[in-house]
Amino acid sequence: MRVLPKFGEERVRELELAWKQKHDERGRKRLQVIRLVAQHQLKASQIAQAAGVGRRSVFNYIESFIKGGVAALLATHYEREKRGSVDTRTQEALREQLRQGTFKRAKEARAWLENRSIKLSLSSVYYWLGKAGGVLKVPRKTHVKKDAAKAHSFREELSGRLVELAGSHEQVRVWVADEHRYGLLPVLRRCWGLRGVRVHSPYLTRYQWGYLYEALEVDGENRSEFFFVPGVSKAISNLFLKQLSDLEPEALHIVIWDGAGFHARDGEPGVPANVRLLSLPAYSPELNPVEGLGDRIKDAVGNRVFGSLRSLEDAILEEIALIRAGGKQVASMIHGWMQNQANASGPT
């Protein structure tokens, strides 16, 4: 507990003289706080309650009064720190560094600026980081083997590749597919809580798993298909492809998915005759919009303990009910560039 200071006779006389003069409501409240402190009859929390201010404000007023007397206590103008100059070219370079996620701390940004002969205080660095559009965020993991050029080319060339796979077929359905594992080992997710209070989540270690295959139609009716299975293999993946192909046997179904070892490649035995496969570039999950569906499911079942896989699957089905209905819910999940590329490839 912080001890309230004694001001000394000279400061107290200055305070009492000021109290007898006229002041606005703001000044009157500050003088009242310091007078109550000088009387040494109440604690800081009691003084704050009596004056209608925060406890921190009580100590701020005390500090001002000790440093500069009544004048400092009642001062209404504060000298703001000069922000320092950052030229336009440096601001653009700073924005590029933020785009790449270069800085973990503002101190690193300050060091980067100093290397460009710009010396700023840490508070000024925060200002320029914010002005450049910077915010603190958790980065997405990217595999060191990822080829960014291939990922970029896939986005740019998707339309042409869809045309090539579609050939002369008049009815074409384009799907993007993936699968994710779920299990009785609880998933921890962020949740709202009170500042300063540690939130707890129930947890129980049990290793039982299942897998959910998911497919979203990129355009057209924006349908969706799901397939709960106990494990993954190439044979099971082909069963899911057959589920898609049976929806409209007379149509050609182009399925975009990653190159997992249990995913068939285009033209391999076991792939339905009316299905063509297009593999995503390696280590590029951000290209697959179905990844967002997995995150949505984890949010729904996170911080909960389920008694069985069946009860967990029921919770998953409840979360994806609107998505299973297709339409706008599915369309909102498809990347805009993917929709544009599918439209450019012709009617689907």
C-alpha cells in the first residue's frame, strides 16, 4: 500500500490560499483531492471515492503538486513530445517491413530507423508504426520449403488450368477440398475474460480421433459436402471423390486440394471417371479456403470436453448446419481471387 506524503507547511499554506479563490470544477476537484491528502485522515481509495476520481488520479495529482505546487496541479496545457520527422520514402519502407512481419517489438523498429539515420523515442516509434498501419498480430506459420513464386503462379494461372482440365465438357463443377482431424483431446481457443483475471478451461487427456473430409463448390450453386471417417487413406479419399461425383454423374467435377500422400493425383486408378484433380502448390494452405472452415469448427468446439466422438461430431454438425445448406454461406468462404478465376474459365 502506498503511503500518502506530507507536503510541509509552505505547500499547505499555498494550498489553502488557492482553495479560497475561485476555480472551475476541474481545478476545484484537484484542490479537494490534495486537501484531503494533506489532512491524513483518509486512504487514497477513500479520497478517490469522495472526490469522484480514480485512485491513479489521486497519485498523479500528488506528484504534480509536489513537483510544481498549485500551478502544476491546475495546469491545463501539457507540452507534447515532438514526434520527429520520418520522410515519405522511409514511411513506405517501414510499411513494407510491417507487411513482411519483420519487427517483433517496437525496439526493433527503432533500431531499423536508426540504421537509416532517424533517431526517435520509443513512444514516437509507436506513433509511426501506427501511422504506417501497423498492429500487433500472431503470424501464420509458413514452411521454409514453401515456394512463394509457385503459390503466386497458381493464383494467376488457375483459370487457364481449369479450362485445360474441363476440355469440351459443358457441365463443370469446381470444388476445393480438404480434411481435418478432430478428437477428444480438448482444443484451447481464445475467449473473452476480465482484465487481470486468469480464465480456465476444462481439460482431459484422451486420444481418440476422427477425420472430416470437406468440399466447397467454388462457384455455381456453392454447394458443400462432408464425410466423417475414422482415418485417412488414398482409398478413403477416393470414396469422398465418388461422393462428389455421384452428386451429378453427367457433370465433370474438378477438385482442387493439396498434395497429401493420401490424396490421389489426376488420372490415378480409383479416381471416378468424371473427376479431375488439381493439386495446390506444396506448403501453401492459405490458398485453400477450406482451411477457414477447420478454424471455424475449432472455435465452436474449443474449450469444451466431450464424452464421446459422437457428441463431438454432433457439435460439429451443429456448427456447419448453415454451410451444409450451401449458397451464400459457402460463397462467403471462397477466396475472391479463386471465384474470379473460376468465372474467367467459363460457365460452371
